[in-house]
Amino acid sequence: MKNRILWALAGLNVLLVMTLAGRLTSDNAAHAQAKRTSDYIMIPGEVGGGASAVVYMIDTSNGLLGAMTYDDPQKQLHTMPPIDLARVFDGGAPATPRGPGVAPGTRAPGR
């Protein structure tokens, strides 16, 4: 009986060593693509026309903006879907027309 248990434990150890070696030597694609944990900035604020406060959350690692507010009478936490800040800031302001051939701070030709 002891001999059988000893062989079973030895077999289990061999299996565990093979599993460990496989994890250490294989190129695990899921592990290579793992994202870094996010850094958050939380900013308290108030909503105009509302009695409750809001907490704005900025995920600096992924560039997302979200918000949460607590509704005390209903005992519920309301969340805003995240907004991608890259899309917001990449749009930029539209260019203001300055007229044909007029650079800022210069006179128009012929004047």
C-alpha cells in the first residue's frame, strides 16, 4: 500500500514539474497582451439643477472619462458610460477663416 502511494506522489510531482516547465518556457500570448492596471483620477463635483453630487473618474491609462452619482432617496448608484477622451480631443476646434492669403498679424496684400 505504501509503495502505491509513493508511486502516485512521484507521478504527481512529475506532472507538476512538467506543468511548471510548460508555463515558464511557452510564449503565452494572453500573458504578453495583459494590460497594465489603470491609474485613476477622481474629481468631486456638482450637477447644476440637481441636489446630488457627482464623482468624475478619469482612467489615465486608457484615456476614458466616467462619472458616478448616488441617488439617496432611491438608494441607487447611477453610472455614466465611459467616454473615450482621445476621440474628444482629436477632433479639435474648427479652423477660423481668415480670408484669402491673410496670415495672422499681417496686412492683406495691396493695402
